[in-house]
Amino acid sequence: MAKTSHYSILIEEKLIIYAILATWPAYIFGLLYLLGSVIAWVLLLIVMLRLYIEGPKHYQHLSVLVLLWALGMLLLLICLLIAHGEWQLGAAKTIKSSFGWAKGWALFSLFIGLGALLPLNLSNISRACCWLALMGGLYAFVSVFAFILKLPQSLYISPLQFMGGGGPEFFDVRLYGINPETGWPRWFFYAPWAPAGGLVASLLLIMCSRTEHRPLRFAGMASCILMMILCQSRVAWILLVICGPLYVFMRLSARRPIYLLLAVIAPVLLLFSVEAIELLQTTMDDIKNARPDSTRVRAELAQIAIQSWQNDAYWFGHGIVIAGPKSVEFMPIGSHHSWYGLLYVKGLVGLLAFACPLIITALYLLWRAHENADICCGFVLCFILCIYSFTENLEILAYIIWPALLWIGASLKIPWAPLNNGFGAQA
């Protein structure tokens, strides 16, 4: 685990660790949305105060990619303001949507920037994630018994729901949920819905893998796997199979023997390519048929979003999310897909504002993944976000995926001269 020279833990890192460890208590008391939405702005305030009082001596160089993220998220705010003006949505909705931006898209640039700026010891972050996962495993056992005993699914909805968010589910403290298609229990953990729980567990699994303490690492990863299984997210199950081999391959990609091995294996794979494609197609069909209603709703929401974007608001979008028709169970348009959601709300300009920094960051970390295990983890985390962006609206989940954003930012700061802009001082 790479560490910064002359490393001394700052209050910023302590606050990050305490915030990670406080995730489950905050969820139980209905404070998690507040914690995840505010922590980045509190950290930014501390950084600004330290810069004013002490100067940049404690902080790292900022990568150009961090500035790209800041520019992209600022452009999303500009799209929001233009769309509200074009559709004459009024000052009240514009202010509300701006606060929504500050609790959503803005967190991407803030956490990635803070991860790159702060001299974080990622082993401490990883250890905190292990304890977070262990609490999730404990919660799983408790909630399983709650289902067996037929206890209520929901304990209560926090009165803090007046703060906003996508709905009451962001403040609903649940023991478990029920899949309406099968009647079987389905676990959300501290996420607003089950697939989002799979996203959180997938990200935690990667971050837990970097803990140096072996028993804690195994316990944390086992808890993450349990969470990924119980959430019944089809994407999480797929990632559970491919993330491990992907990480190993990225770590070995700098060694020449791996390319010789691929040269030998590739012709063999080509011989069975037709069968492999058919097997993949069959598997994808089985996954879709496992929850046909969900697949249908997602497809209809995508069609509505695309048609509305093309016909009504091509460049800057509609500015706000509205509920779809009864055929999609009144789900918000674009809610099940980051890219369709961006097209509908922010238009083509908004989609590019998020796509460019995400894709460039993923490619950059892919290029450097073989150099350092922490960078490799950063790439896999970025890969998971890219995959889930096609099934979830990442903006409204920023308040629970922020540790992964911090890690991605920290992956960008590991020294490499051509992408440093010279701000700050190397600690």
C-alpha cells in the first residue's frame, strides 16, 4: 500500500474515516442522506481554511483530470440553469434543482478532487470500509431473522425527508424488502433500493481487498459478497464473477508472459467464439427473464426518455425529472439509467459533461493499472461505476458511493509528472 512520505494524519482524513464508520448508525437514525450530502462540503470548507491559514504544504498536486471533473460538473449546473430558463420553471424550482445539483453531481467533482488533494492513507480507508462491510453482514443476519419472525419490513421513515432526495425511500429505515415478482425477501441494506445496495457492496468489495490485516480483509470481503447475493441485483452477481479476474489481469498486464499467454489462448478462444457468443446471449436472456417486469419497465422508461429528449430538449434537457405514465408504474423518467436520465434532464451537453471525465478517467487508470495496486483498485471502481451507470442513476446515489469516489481521486494523485498541474506541494 503506497503511503505518502512523512505521512501524518490530518483532521480531514479522520473525518472521512469517522464518516465511513458512522454510515450504519446514520442510516438507523435516518441521517444517512444528510451525512453523505454534507460531508464533501464540510471537507472542502476545512481545506479552504487550512489553505488560508497554513498554505498548501499539506496537500498534493492536482491532476488535470480533477479540473476536468470540476469543469464537467459545473457545466451540468449551467445546463440545469439554461433548461429551467427555457422551460420557464420558475425561481423556486431553479433554486431547488440547484440544491439537488449540490447534493448530487457536484459530489463527484468534490470527492474526486478531495481524494486527489488530500494526503490520504488508503489502508486506513480500506480498513474503515471493512468495518462498514462487517456491520452490513451483521445487519444481514439480524434482518434474516426479522423476516423469519415476520417483523415489519420498514421500521420508520425519518422526518428529515423534507430535505429532499428522490423520495421517502431515501429516508426509509428497512429491515428487508419483498420482491413483488417472486414474493421472496430482498435486502436493501443502507441503500434506497436493492440494486443500489448491490452497487455499494460491489464497490466495498474492491476497497476491502486492499486491507493489510488479513482476517479483517477476509471478513470484510465475505460480508460484501453476502450483501451482493442478498440484494439480488443481477448486475452485482455479474460483477461478483468478473471483478476478481479483471483486477488480477490488470495487475499482471505489465508483464510480458501475460501477453504470450494471451497469444496462445486467443486462437483457442476463436475456435469456440460462436458457442461463447450463444452462451453469453442465453445468459443475458436468462438474466432479463429472471425479472421480466423490471426489464419491461426499464425498456419503456428508456424509450420515453429518448423520445422526449429528441423531440423537446435536445441540447440542454428538460431541467427536472417527472414521473412516467402508469405503464412504467409512475417511475421517474430516466431514473433507471444515468445516460438516459442525463439526456432527458440535461440534454446532449449534460451527457457529454459527465461522459468525458468518466471515460477519460477510466482510460487513464486502465493505462496505469499495472503500476500500483491502489491505482488498479481505482480502475476497477471506475469500471463498476461505468457498468452501473447503465442500470442506475448515479447522481442520486452519490451520497452512498462517495468513498469510492475518494479512492478514484486518490488513484489520480499518485505521482506522474505529465498530468500534474503544479498546484499544492507534495507532502
